[in-house]
Amino acid sequence: MILCQNCTTKNPLNREFCWKCGAKLMVASGPAAGDVGIALMEEHVLERISALEYSLNTLSKRVDALVDTIERVAASNFIDHTMIETLTDALEDAGINLSHLEEEWRKRIDTRILETQEVDRLVGRVERIMAGYRGPDRSQFAKWIEKSHDLLLAGQSRESIRFLKLALNQDPGNLELALLLAEVYFQIRAYGNALRCLNHVLASRPDHFEATFLAGLIQQRMGEIGNAQRQFERAVGLKKDSSAAHASLGSLLANAGNKKKALKHLSTALKLKPSASVHYLLGALYYDSGQQKRAIQHLEQATELDPQYGEAFYQLGLLCLEMNWLRKAQQCFKTAQTLSPHEKRYRKRVRSFSGEATGPDQLNRLIREELRLVQYGGSSGPKRK
């Protein structure tokens, strides 16, 4: 008999794997006398100890290599930091104002991170499109997808449409591809073409949340408010935890004058996910209801969540002016003008909360994040949102 080194169950000598736990039986040598079980067990223990020693030795080598890498990175960072300090001191000695250097540096880092995320999103979309391919010529299809991918990354979204259409004609059942084409049309504001692509998706998948929601967004921008509301209500039903769907429905209802329902959906959107744009819309809704203080609270929260939200600072300044909080109003106007120096409206200080300010584009960032839309170059619309 031979004892399993894993569960100590007795096995016949001719077995390769333990009949009880399935572990591979170690080949052992030693006496075959009456105490063979004890001898074999001792050898199994020694073999396991040797395996553990080998694993620990390998791990120790890897840790040493990792420590060496960390030390080299730390030394490199120290050298780079010293060089940056030297350059900064030299520029300041030359009379160059570097007071905004760190702020601009952080903005550029954020921009690079966002660009990387956009590339990753697009790569993920391409992988899903290729995985769902069911057409006759995979090689040609891959070339069209690769070409459209390169054009989208280069900011040539209109040029990419040609190759996306060729690919979809070859594989019309590829819903991921149809949705991508609809998104490109949507972001260049070719709403009719985008809606046709989405209807193609919904014909096969009526319960497709992304297509339903995006169809509502398009119909809202086309002025088909009734159809848009129905699509948003279906989207909320398909995905009750969608902050963007609740916020979009709330925004539409607010513009339609249904303040009670709008407040309900916007509040739900905030509970699901804190958002500067939703706080802004609630501020507009409360202001329209004559509740200035509650409007101010939401605008303050909007500026805290997004310190780059110039429109929120501007509207907050106007409300503070109404409340005769002159110092705070002045600070808000100054911040708004700093963030958007070319916005002439910010200098006039005229009551706003206009249709454009409270329209669907205020939610662009929230929508893009939830639908994982790629912000293709060349699309129009406010970039901050």
C-alpha cells in the first residue's frame, strides 16, 4: 500500500492517483516490510518539505528582483524630481511666473488618463465586435474594423463610418457593431442614421438597455419628446439602478413642466451616483420653484464635485447676487470667468438657466460614463460635459 501525501488515504502500489482525493501519488523508494506505510509517509513528508523549500526559494528570488526594481524606480524618480526643481528655480530666476504650473500639470495628467481610458474602451468594443462575428469573410471584416478603429483614434469619426457600414453589411447580425455605428452617428449629430442603427438592434433585442436609452437621447434631441419619454421610461424599467437613465428622464420631465416627477427621478439619480450635472439640474428645478436656498445648496455641491464646472459657478454667483451675498457672488463670477475666459455671457451677469444650460447636453459626461461611450474625436458638443 502507498499513502496519499495529501489526505493519507491508503492506495494500492500500482495506482497513479489517489482514489479518494485525486492527488497524484508520489513515487517513493524504501523498505517494503511491515512498516512500509510509516516509511513511505516519512518520504512523502520529506518530498513535500523539499517542494515547499523550492517554492520559498523561488519566491525569495522574485521578491529580491521586485525590491531591486523598486529601488531603481525610486532612484530614477529622485533624479527626475531634482531636475524638475532645478528647471523650476531657473525659470523663476528668469522672471517667468510659474504659479499655475502645478495646476496645469495636474490637468495634463488627467487628460492623459482620460485619453488612455478612451483607447481602452474602444479596444474593448473592437474585441467584442470580432468575438461576435458570424459572416463569410473574417479576414476582410477584420481589415474594415481595424481601419475604422484607426480612424476613430485619429479623430476622423466621419471617415470611419464608411468602413463600419461595410462591415455591418457583411455581418448584419453583429449587434455590437450596429451599436458602435449608432454611437458614431450620435456623436456627429447624424441622428436619423443613428436611430436607424438602433432600431436594427432593438428589432433583434427589444430589451437591449443601451440601445433603448440611446434611442431616447436621440429622439429628445430630434424634438420627439413623447417618444423620448417612453424610451427613457422603458430604459428605467430595464435597468432600475441606472443613474443616467433616471437623470435623463428627470431632465426631460423638468423641461416639460412635470416638476414633481422630475424631482423624483433626479433625486433617485443622485442616490445611485453623485453627479455635478444632476446637482446642477436640481438647482435649476428648485430655482424655478422659487426655492433659492435649496437651489444654492445643489449648485454648491455641483461645484464641489466638479471644480471645473464654470456654468455652475456662474449660476451660483447669480443666485448669491439675488440673496445679496455680494462677496460670495463676486468670487463665483471670478471663478466662472477664469474657467471660461471666452464666455461673454459670464461678464453680463444676466439671469440664465436657459434651455441650453438645462438641456440634455448637461448630462453628457454621466451618460458617456454609464454607457461607456467612446468620446470620438471630431464630435460636437460641450467637451466639459
